[in-house]
Amino acid sequence: MVSTANKIEIRGLRAAYPGKVVLEDVSLDVREGEILAIIGPAGAGKTSLLNCINRMSDMIPSMKVEGSIRIDGREVRDFRDPSELRRRIGVVFPLPVGLPMSIFDNVAFAPRMGGMHDKKKLAELVERCLRQAALFDEVKDRLGDLGTRLSGGQQQRLTIARALSLDPEILCLDEFSIAVDPVTTMKIEEVIKELKQRMTIILATNLVLQARRLGDRTALFLDGRLVEIAPTETIFSRHTADVRTFQYVQGVFG
């Protein structure tokens, strides 16, 4: 069940590069234990929003971010060490990026960097994360093989397992299904539904039907601005607050 408490609170968020604003006056809340789907055409600001939430924007020197983002009431800018913040926020990118190491080590890498070296605990953690990503049964007999030799869909699920390895409170998924086939996409969607029981999920997607299948609420972004955020069943009805929302989900533009 989705909580009424807010996990993330965003107020007056603005992000810009020299000569280009990518987010303008964005204010929204993400509730504890919900899947918030973010839709909008390419260039709408979806990825920029995720980058601001976990401060990956810090790695882009030309990007200037203003406004407030709070997680559990704490400003993200107040984390002196961004890695402390990123341990709480797992991210899965559009294209699977397997580390050039074994399947086991792909998942164990971040926990080891965090100080976990007990072999039994690492093995238990790797199995748990691979199971949560619906991948363990397919790779359990070849955990020593290179992760980069997996199929595209398996590599994407491996990136999910890797994102789960630090037991994040928030999982950000950025166009996770771009590089995978429809069957694998549906497998990952089932994984996401299960993960919702343990964490808050933000799903940025160009696929409006995917938002409809997964989102508790859905937000439409256009040209860096939040057009509307509402329960998903409202977004896909004729009762939207902004006519552009209904037009977008109906494929009139985008």
C-alpha cells in the first residue's frame, strides 16, 4: 500500500546549461512506497530530474541547479559526501552497462567498496539481489562468467541487481526498456512491481502504456516543466486537468 507520507519533496527546481534551461520551476512530491511514472517526449526533462535527485548533476560542471530537493526532510545538497546520498538511491540507466568483471563481482562490487568482505555475506547478498532482479535462476551455474557476455536483457537485469546491492530506499529507472525485447521488458516490469513493496520507485519512460501498467501516479513533463501529476487512472482518462496530458497519452503529439 502506498503511504501518504512524502519520501521526496521537490520545490522550485530549476536546472540549466549555458543558454538552455532543462527544468523550470518544478515542484512535486514522491510518496513513500509508490511507483511514480514520469512521461514526456525526448528532451522533456525526465533524465535531468533524476540526475538532480541523486546529484549526478554534480558531475556536469556546466549544469547549474537551483531550488530544493528533500529526501525524508533532508536537503540533498546537505549531504557532504554525495556517495552517502547515492547509497540511498539506486539508478538504472537506459542502456545496460556491465562492469568488465564476473556476474558475481558486478553485484558484489559496491558492497565491497563499502567495506563488506565476508565471503558468506557477500554470497548471500549477491544471490538475494539476483533473485530480486529475476536473474538468479538463469545465471546461478555461471556466476564466474563475465557479466558483459550476458544477453542485453540479462545485462539490464544485472544492472538492476547491482543497483539493489546497497539496499537503496529509492530506485530510479531511466528508460530501462530501450535496449531490451518485449518479453524481457515484461519480466523486468514484474520485478518492479515486487520491488515496490520495499522501496520508492521513480520510473522515467517514453512508453505511455508502461506508465499506465506500473505507475501509481503519473507526471507529464513538457519542455522542462511539469504539466500535470495525478493518479495514473486520471492521467489516462478524459478528466485530466490539462488537455495536453490527454492529447499526449493518446498520441496526438510527442
